[in-house]
Amino acid sequence: MIHSLRGKVKSKSATEVVVDVSGVAFYVVLSVPTADHLPKVGEEVEIRTYLNVREDAMELYGFEDEEELTLFKMLIGISKIGPKVAMGILSGTNPGEFKKRIVAGDVAALTALPGIGPKTAKRIIVELKDKFVVTGDDDVMMLDGEVPDQFADALATLTALGFHRSDGFRVLSDMQRKDQLSGNVEEIVKIALTKL
């Protein structure tokens, strides 16, 4: 797997870039927002990448940041959504707006994106809605895997104590990654308070 590329922009267009990495030129397909943020030809760029291997081709897709790459991987994990459709979706909206549409179950807004019909929009909502959580102030964050009940209870407790939901979410997410959400809510909150 090619994790990322760092090199000089050899050529670029609205949805593609050729990156020269020490004399080896890589052709990379981009979303429109990522392409818009490319530096000028001849300047250095670093792009997160995803290598899609098919029977008849190997395609390299590029992303401005980890958030866009994560959404891309989520989308291609859904039945009947391939890399080209996923890139079309990422080109038609930004990650924050896309998450809000999913959480709101907004089928109409999703069907406005290229390559998405009503059935596909509903499938995307069903598959992805549980992976996001609204944290207040119109902010939507991504959840890593299954979320234990203690997570929501501890987040509610921290919010009631006056902490911002996004700060509580960040600390609890970090604790979840470190398998520190196994105790009762009171113990979890005590640990979280030491990190806030």
C-alpha cells in the first residue's frame, strides 16, 4: 500500500495530478476540493493516498487530509459504491457538510450529489449514520468502531459538569482507543477529568 506521496507537482487538472517523486511520476485521481488546494506546478506537495487494485488496473486516489481519506474508505465499503462514485461524492461536498447530511438522514441533499439516487442515498445513511455523533454547535464527529453505552453516559455527565461536548468527546475517544472504557461511568468520568 502507498501511504502517501511527497514530491513536485509535474502537472495538474481539476481532478488529477502527476507528482514527481525523485524521478518517478505518479498519476493520482483527486476530489475537486483537494485539487483546488494543490500548489503550483513545480512546487512540492504531500498527498495521502489510497491504492485501488482491480483485475485490470491499479488506481491511485489522493486526499488532502486523513478525514477525507477516512470518508472515502467508508464510502467504498458500502455495496455498489466504487471509488469513482465516492470521489464524486467528495467532490460535491465537504466532509463536515456530508456528515451533517448523514446524521440528519437528508436523502434529498444526498441525491443532489453526483451518481447518487434515492436508494443509494438511503443505503449510505443506514450504513454510516451510527458512525457519526452530533457534539453540539453543529459539530459532527466520527466514532471509531462500536461505541459502548458508558461512552454516551460519560459524555452526558461531562457536559452536565460544564465541559464542552467536543472536549469530552475527544478525551473519551482517546480513552476508547486505549480500552479505558471498561469500568462504570463514575470511574470513567474520574479518569476523563484528569485529562481535561
